Amino acid sequence: MSMEAGTQMLNGLLVAEAIKQGVAARVSELGQRGVRPGLAVVLVGENPASKVYVGSKVRTCQALGLFSEKIELAAETTTEELLAVIDHLNGRDEIDGILVQLPLPPQIEARLILEAIDPAKDVDGFHAVNVGRMVRGEDSLVPCTPAGVIEMLDHYQIPLAGANAVVIGRSDIVGKPMAMLLLHRHATVTICHSRTRDLAEVSRRADIVIAAIGRTAMVNGDYIKDGAVVVDVGINKVSTADDVRRIFTDEEIPTRLEELGRRGYTLVGDVGPRSVIGRAGWFSPVPGGVGPLTIAMLMKNTLRAAEARRGRTM
């Protein structure tokens, strides 16, 4: 995807590949010492999107030389049954990382499950111990998507210290940790959400805008000042030709309409490219922006967990 009028692309695929190459090299080194980092991925139920994500994680592990184990449980699984699985994985020395694919079926208490994972194996960075360490700026396992965004900004040498950053969205998975990581890098951070007054005006003051609010193409040109860095964390489906023409640039429309006809939908984030490209200095597209970084950082977290558990550092 080319950019218009001076907007440059933040290529997540390229950055993710660099991260994965680094992980593969280190995994190979560890293998010569008889150590193979291992990731267990737990999937409960038949959620189609979750199955795709889990399959991608397992394949990436195999490609990089990590040991991976996929545990599939019935949709009727109880909280107690899943806790027993987690307890078993906590005790297995060859498993360095445990990931429970979200969302979980409604009868399972997700918070109990996430808190049951050994913090040393919590490669999603969701356990309260790891969240606390992150807030205090200590070395910890950090949620993969926000960590990936920081890696991408660093790769493109986007200055963070002193920058005004707006994070749109306050989820525990992206918004809150994203704000904290930017703060630790000396950015001045504003967290916005659905109840923020004059959201577009607040966003327009930012040098860096991270959109993670889960609303299709909500962020438009009115939210962006000229030259700002725009990182789109959202992933949404667009399923009508009218929306395709409204949201995407003229250059993209033919490809997107073809995809719509073939798949019944095309993907867009929380940012509308049509009104933002040409105004932003940098822009991360969907797909091909933040998405690939999430799995790459999961691999890096699994490696970090393996090294920490065995008394080594990165």
C-alpha cells in the first residue's frame, strides 16, 4: 500500500520479521545448550477467529524453533476444569509460557484464570504481578500489542521523549499498558475514551495518536494534526461497498471492493484512511500494521520467560 502526499507507512510486517529473526537466532543459541523455550496455548470452545489466531501462534513457534503445545478444550469447560489445566501447565518445567486465548466462554471467570497463571509464565502480561511491575517501570512481561507498538515506533526512530501522545481507548489489554509504556519513555500521555469531551480536539493536539477504541474508522482527519504519527490498533470488518468508498482512499478502493466481493468483508482499523492519509506524517495500515507485531512479541516474551526462568537475561 503506497501512501499519499507525504504520509509514510509504518510497516508492521517488516518490523515483526526483524523481531522474529532475532528470536530465532537466540532460540538457536539456547538449543546448543539443550534449552528449548516452550509455549502452551489453551483454546476453549469453537470461536472461529480464536482458532485462526491460535493456529498462527503455533505455526510461528514452529518456524522459529520454539516448542509449542496446543490444548483444545470443549466449550462447556468449567472454570474449575480450566484452573486444573493451568495448574498442570504451571508445574511443567518445559513450558515457559502459558497463553489462554480470549475471549473465554461466558461461564468461565476469565480474571480467575488469568490470575492463576504463574506470573513467570504469563507471556500475555495480564497477571496483576506483571501489571504492577510494568506500572513501576520494572522488568516484566508486557502485553504483546502495546510492546509491539513501541518496537515499531523505535524501528522508525519516532521520538517519544517529550512528545504529546494520545491513546484513544482504555482497555486492560491495549489502552492502559500502552499509556504506561509511553509514559516510561518520557512522553506526555493523555488517555481518551468514549466519555472524553471534545475527543477530536484533544486528539488534534497530539504528536502521536494510538487508536485502540474498537470502533470502525471512527478516527478521521479531524482528529489528526498535520504530520502526526497515527498508529491504528483496531481491527474491524467492513461489509458494504458504500462503506468501502467512504473509508478508503481512491487508490485502495478497487482492491478493497474485490476483496469484499470475494470474502464478504474487508478489514479496517479504528482510523479511516481516506481522511487521515495525506495529513498524518506516519500511518500504520490495517492489515499489515500492528497485527503482525502482536505474535512477534508473543514469541519474544516466550523467549524472555525461558531465559528468566533459567537465570539468563536477554
